[in-house]
Amino acid sequence: MLSRRPHRRLRDRLLTAACLLLLVGGGVLITQGVLDSGASGVAPPVHVANTGAPAAGPRAKAPAALPAARPVRVRIPAAGVDTGPVLGLGLASDGTVQVPSVAQADRIGWYDQGVTPGETGPAVLIGHYDTVDGPAVLRDVGRIGPGDRIYVDRADGRTAVFAVRELQQVDKKAFPTQRVYGDTDRPELRLVTCGGGLVNGHRPDNIVVYADLVAA
């Protein structure tokens, strides 16, 4: 049986860990030193237009939420992403979220203690921007813009289609915990990676892509 999102205390701990994780050159959502292997410096700095808290804007009526089904493939045409199978990322022994290894830098992971893409709530995907070995799966995250589609193929044969609403680039020390993990009344998606120019071998910012379910 698929597990649901953690209770508030666990979620807060995970979110704090997310800041540590994305310190390294490979953007991933919640974790710590696993990614702290330094960035390669091969990929150009990532910057997105929107910084700080994303502004709330009008949204189309959401389609009916889907039942639980694991994600198996992620496609983001604007960023040249077509990758699978999707990694399941649980909790490490220290309570932080597991992250893809450097060897899995071409894959995207899904935080499997939360909802599955298409269910009501914020499903969270995590991917590296770069690692010590070079550019990774989300190296072109800066090409994603509002209105672009993110397609998540699910184990039940359905595809959850999300429309990007906003992008946010923030200092890791100001990680938007509630905005990323907080409850929502509709199916939403979060895509998290690193951003900003290299500082002492690490990227200082987080880039969060917020998207809403528009078709399934």
C-alpha cells in the first residue's frame, strides 16, 4: 500500500533537511550530505525570472484527483527531460530523505512518503542539476516557464499532466517549506533542484517549480 505524506513534525524535519541537500551541485529535495560531493562547474549557473515567494495567480479548475499510483516516467519537453523509471525516495536512517546517487544523476526521484502525482496534495519530484561528474537530468531547468507541461506516467497506465504555474529561486536558508510541502486542496506537483552560480563548489539556491494538474 502506498504511504501518504508525513505528519507535520516529520514534514518540518524533512523540509529543513532539504536546504542542506540542495547545497550541493545536484539539486534534490530533501536530504543532507549524500549530495554534498561538490558540483562539477561544467554546467552554467541557473537563474530563473521569479525569485522570492511566487505570486498567487488565477488557476483553471482542476480535474478530478486520481487514485494512488506510483510514477514511472517523467517527461518535461521544455527542459529536454524524458527519464524513467522514477526512483522511489524514502527516509534515511537519520530521518532525512534519500536522494539519487551520483550514478543516478540522469534519473528523477519521487518522495514516496507523500502523495503520488495526480492525487490531491503536493507530489514532490527531485532531480540533480549537476554533480561532480557533470550536468544532470535537470540541467536545463532554466528553460521551463509558466504554462509548460510536465507529464508523469503512472503505474496504472494513466498520465498525469501538469501545467507549470510558477518558478521560484530562493536561498537555501530561506527554503519555502510550507509552500512546498503544505497541504493543498487540489492535485499539484513540485519539482525541486539546485540553482545559482557556484560558490565554493556548491550552488547556494533552490529552484522550485510549482505545477497544477490539468489533465489525466
